[in-house]
Amino acid sequence: MVIEEDLLMAFGADVIKLRKNELLFKENSAPAYYYQMIKGKIKLTNSRMRNREFIQSLHLQGECVGEIFLFSARDYPVDVVAMEDCTVLRLDRPTLFRLMEADFEVQMNFLQYVSERIRFNYILLNSLTSDDAASRLLTLLDYVKENHNRHEPYSYQIPYTRKEISSLTGLRVETVIRTFKKMENEGVIKIIKGRIFY
């Protein structure tokens, strides 16, 4: 978790609930709140070319959503959509800044989290230049496994569907399925009851 929930509540955060497919915020709207996931899964997405969705990032319990946009005077460049029913903490922007001014440790933890997220975006963008589907998929799998401090083979269940992975990597769903099957045959991953373990 980026900022302790009790601390956010002490500073006046409120809890909002979203239904599946409901927007948390819309592209071209002004950033006004800090959002942190309590429960559920949410995506930052663009749907532009030929109605094909490109998922910029996925967020799960304990992660914050759209936080980097709070430090810009520009509108959101993405839609943020609940992928399932979600519970989210919301704290207005000025209060978030007061909280960070009041607690240097919170500020440093937040900056470290944002830095890791930006680092991953650079790594993922670099992998998108590769024509090798396995390389793109391994970049994503390595990151999510490392981010959850798992190191043993097959110790981490990937929390994304093949369609979500497709949208994150720019690959077709069929390519993701075929490449995962090949990776399973090579012993890189295990697929158990449709779930991917890496």
C-alpha cells in the first residue's frame, strides 16, 4: 500500500464504490483527487485506433491510481475504468499535498512508488519495440513477479487475463495464447486450470 489507509482517513479521505465498467475519471478532465485502491481491479486505458483498447496500466488493492497527473496542470490523458466492483479511497489534491508536507517518510515512500511505476513504463515501452512476443510477455511477467517479491519458479500467479495482457503488450489475444503455450512447453511458466504461474 502506498499510503496507510488509516492516515488517509485521518486526513479526510472518503470511500467511494464503483461498479464494473464505471469510470473513476475520464480523459480530458482535471485531476482533483488522489485515489488508492482498497479492493478490486482498475485500468488506465485509451481506446483510439480501430476501436482497439490499449491498457496503459492495471491497478490492484493497495495501489494508487493516476497519482502522477496530480503534479501537472494538465488534464488526464486516459480514462480510468473499474474492471470489477471496486472500493477506492479518495483524498482531494490540496489535502494530499498537506499530508506529504507533514510527513517526510510518506513523501519518500510515495516518490519511490511513482519512480518504480515510471521505471516499469520505460521498460514496457522499450519491450513494445520488439517483434518477439515472448520477450514482450516476459518483460511484463518479470515486472509483476518482481514487484510482489517472488523469486521461486512458478511462485506467482499472474493476476491478469490473457485479454488484459494482450492490451498491455499490444499483442493480439491469439498471439498471447499461442506464446504462453510455447512458454509452458519450454518450462518457463505453468498453466494450471487456466491460471498462469511464473
